[in-house]
Amino acid sequence: MSQKLPFESAYRHGFARVAASTIPIAVADPATNARTVLVQAQSLHDQSVAVAVFPELCLSGYAIDDLVLQDAVLDAVEDALLTIVTASEELMPMLIVGAPLRTGNRLSNCAVVIHRGEILGVAPKSYLPTYREFYERRWYAAGDESASDFIRIGGFDVPFGSDLVFEALDVPGLSVHAEVCEDMWVPVPPSSTAALGGATILANLSGSPITIARAEDRRQLVQAQSLRCLAAYVYAAAGSGESTNDVSWDGQTMIYEGGTLLAETERFPDGPRTSIADVDLDRLRQDRLRQGTFDDNRRSVDPLVRTISFELRPPTKDIGLRRDVARFPFVPSDPARLAQDCYEAFNIQVSGLVQRLQAIGNPKPVIGVSGGLDSTHALLVVARAMDRMGRERSDILAYTMPGFATSDHTRSNAIALAEAVGATIETIDIRPAATEILRGIGHPAATGEPVYDVTFENVQAGIRTDFLFRLANRNGGIVIGTSDLSELALGWATYGVGDHMSHYSVNTGVPKTLIQHIIRWVIAHRGGTDGASDLSDDAVAVLQSVLDTEISPELVPADADGNVQSTEDRIGPYALHDFTLFHVLRYGFRPSKIAFLAEHAWADSATGSWPPGFPDDEYVAYDRSEIVAWLRVFLRRYFGFAQFKRSALPNGPKVSPAGSLSPRGDWRAPSDGNPRVWLEELDAALDR
């Protein structure tokens, strides 16, 4: 996108605003209908809409039967079209309106594409329903029955056909295709071919009278077509004003993007209604780039499309963002969806561990428990795995290993939880061994000097892991890793013989922001239902205490004021890092776009939705400067040096559809990369 657009502009960051509009129809009165279309078009222009879709045959009315064969009506339709064309000269939206048009010796049911005083093209309906209440073959010819690739309107020859794709030259990725109603209901819709030919916005002008359950059928078709075609699907159905001789109308409008509902309006409206949403063209492009089978399908189908170019001329101002941006993209805000995600995530982890244990002779799980979030969750996974295999939970060998900064609070939580779930728990004080190593390498902390550097920290992390591996050797066990996806993204783990390493890592696919919700889900399903762990009241109390404890590595003693080491103070909020991780890993977005999205998600804690169960006192907001500062930290760590740790990850199951960081799975990258191009892109966008 042109650098002339400000950072705040949605069009600068790969979005295009689209609309699906249903309007009251005047039966067989094209002039009145044209005026209604233009009133809506002006409103959509004022809202910076790029593409506006209206219902099937909206200029004449869909249900006018044999009146559509009257010359007076057809002449009035052409006049109405030309009225819209003339009035559109100063309007930004591409207007896609439905009209019956003469094509040689027949009529065609058409989608007419108009932009800034010009008819760009006309797409005829390809498949004409002539069954049950439909009689379209009585009046119209199918799209493939035309003998010409052009249609004459107002003295001009206009491209005609279902193969037309309209491409904006000044909005990368904005390519529009129009089909009409029944075209969506056939096994291979015209929009499928158009999508393979490059169309990203698929418009459907629909009549579709309403019967019980038909609205849900439409939703399923629109959702599936947008998902299968890796496209946005914009659907507008006829509503009030259409003849109700034998049928009724509900005026359903909706916009789906890649299978996700962006906007819809209530049905059976008493006036015009419009769904408006900002479609993420970058997401669609990235999905097609990553999903190689999409282009494989193109090669086998060999779609023939005609591309019509136009210039949208988007506004050079901040137009806001008309779509929800999740604060926690790994954590749905819908309670039912979150519960389903937690159920699946937990059982993916459990099933992965069960398979590994059974495949290697059912060794005892050896796990270090600190009283922190990750090891607590990993212990719950191990406990449930024992239940699934019919083994005693006492086979779990849990160890708490206090170091120089371990608090009584976290240590007691670790012991209490292990006891509550029935694991075998032992305490090993690592301070003597750590002191001996520090003394052996001449570190001043060995003699009591307060030098708390990375060596001081990693000696403790390394000893803990060394103990766990030797304990596994001694007891016929395997070490269960606890590091999560967020830590792997940031390289926040001690490499090699440290918390980076294990025999099998159950948390490797779960981001930090999701773990706390899975623990809450386990608490809610404590009776062992839905595949959760059976937990006592004591275990639930400890779990709640863990959830309430600040995230800390506990490797450096508290300062003179009693302040403990805080992970997030040092490397940044996991909420922001997980936000960035999702958009980098899933979509490969530019840093400037991630900053733009984060600002819309996090600028105001009072707007938008929060995940169910999220503590009210943790509702926070971040301004642009904070977002950018922590984004730079993420970019330096993720692209600059953390890959060498990810390249040597132990096995562990993928959990999130956004991806994993395993070098054998979703993410392959050189260990000696650098973050320069990402940091420079961000700085350039912010004019730094």
C-alpha cells in the first residue's frame, strides 16, 4: 500500500471495507429502487466502503414473474442503471447491483458492477433454479448460453460473463467476483473458479425466499465457500418490499472471511440493513501462499478469468477498523468455544504423553514442580495420563528443587499440589550443588557477593534439569518438559541441560495465555468429566493460588524492598508477546500491521471482549509506545537469537492451529538469522 496513507489507515495495512446491503424493494419500479440504492451508496461512501453488494434483481424486484418480460420495465431498468452510473462518479464504493438485462434474444439475471461513473462489467447468473417455487428458466437464459463476451448498455459495450474478476490497482489483493444466488448452491460454484483465478472478495446477490431452516443452510454454504476458497464471501439477500404472493423474504446479509463470520444483520428487517466489515486481504493472501494445495487445485482446474482493472482511490485518513480484533488470539472470548478449545488442548497433551509412555515401555514420569503456572499445568496433564493408562498416580515422581530465590509460597504450592493429585513428591535443595559449581568456576556469588548475572541464574536451571535426568535414569523414568510455546518463541529457557531440555515436552504447543484458562477448565471439570483430571478440594485451592501468583523464574533473590524477580517486567507482557506470536506464526504479518492490530485490541481496556474467567483486576491497556517497545523486544528475540533453541527442541504435540515452533513441524528457520528486516519495516512505518 502507498506510503501516502497514514499509519492509522486500515487500507494501509491490507484491509478493505466491504458491505452487504438489503434494501426495501418497490415492485417493478426501477427508478425508485435506483434512488434507494443510491441513498445506501452515499452512506457507504461516507463510511469508506470499497465494495457494496445489493440483492438479486434489486432494480426490478426478484418476484415480479412475467412483468420482467415487459419492455416498459426493461427500459426503466436500463435507465435506472444509467442513473446509478452517473451518480456514482464521486462515490468510492464499487456498487454491485442486480438487474434483468436483454442479452441478444434472451434476458439474463445479472450482477452489474459499477464504479466511479462506469460499468466495469456484468456477471450473469450461471445456474437457474427451476424447481419447487422457482421458475427462472421461464424468463432467463443461463450465463453460459450467451453468444457474446460483451453486453451493450447505454451505447457502450461492457464485458459480460461469469468469468470476470475486478482487480483494484491501488489496493493490493482487492479482487472481486460476483455470482448470483443459486450459483452458490451448486457443487462447483463460479466463485470457486474465480478464487483460483485470483478473486479474494466473492459477492453473492441473492433473492432466496425464506423458509424454515434456509437461513442456516445459507450460513453453512457461505462459511464453507469462504473457507474452501480462502476468500471473503459477501452475501446480500432480498428483503422487504418483494412480492409475497407465495413466498416471504428475510433480507439476510452476512460477511465471512476464511470461514469466520465478520458481520451479519438481523433478519426480517423493516428497512434497509447493511453488514459492514473490514476484510483482511493480507490474511487471505498469506493463507493462499502457505496452503500449496490451493494453487495445486488451480493448476488442475486451469481457471480462465478475465481481469478488469480499476482504481479504488481509498481515503487518506483514519477510518477506524470495522472488525473484532481479539486481545488474546489464542484464547476465544466465547465461553462455549473456549471450553471446547481447552478440552481439545488438554486432551491433545494427555494423548500425546500416553502414546509416548506406552510406546517406550511405560516408564515413570519425572517432573520438576516449582509452584508456577507451567509445571502446575504439566503435572495435571501427567496425572490425567496416568488415569487414562490405569496406572497409579504415585508413579509420578515429582521433585521440588528450591534454589537461592525460591519462595516459601511457590514451594509450598508445589508440594501441596503434588500431594493433592497423588504424586510422589520429594524436595532436593540445589543450593549446595549450585554453590559448588559457582565456586569451581570462580563466580563471586559463591562467596556471598550479590552478583546475580546470567551465569548465576543458569547454574540453578541447569542443576535442576541435570538432577531430573539423573533421577529419571535411576528410577526408570523419563523427564517431562514444562516449557510452553510463548517461552520458546522468546528463547526464555536455559539451553541444553536446562529447562529447555526434556525427554518429552507436554507444554511445547500451548501458549502462556491459554495455559491459565486450561487450568480453570480443569478446575471446572474436576470430577474427571470431559477428559479432565479428578481433583480434590485441596488440589483446587492450590491451583487457584498458582493462578493468582505472579510469573517469576525465582532465580534472583528479592531486592532490599522485597520485590521478587518478575518475568514480565524483564521481557514484557505475555499478553502482547502472544498477540505478536500468533500473527507472526499464523500469517507472517508485517510488524507495522501487528502494531496496528495490537493498538486496536489493547488501547482501551473498557472496549471489546475479555475471555470468560479472566480476572477483572487484570484488565489492562497498552498505548502505541508500549506496544511498539515490546514488539521490538519480541522481534529481536524471536528472529535474532532464539531459533537455535527451537532447532533443538524435544518432541511434544502441536496444539494450536496457529502453529507450533518445532523444527519438525510448522516452523523452520536458520539459527543464525537476524531481525533487521522486521525492525526496519516497523521503524519505516512509524517514520522513525
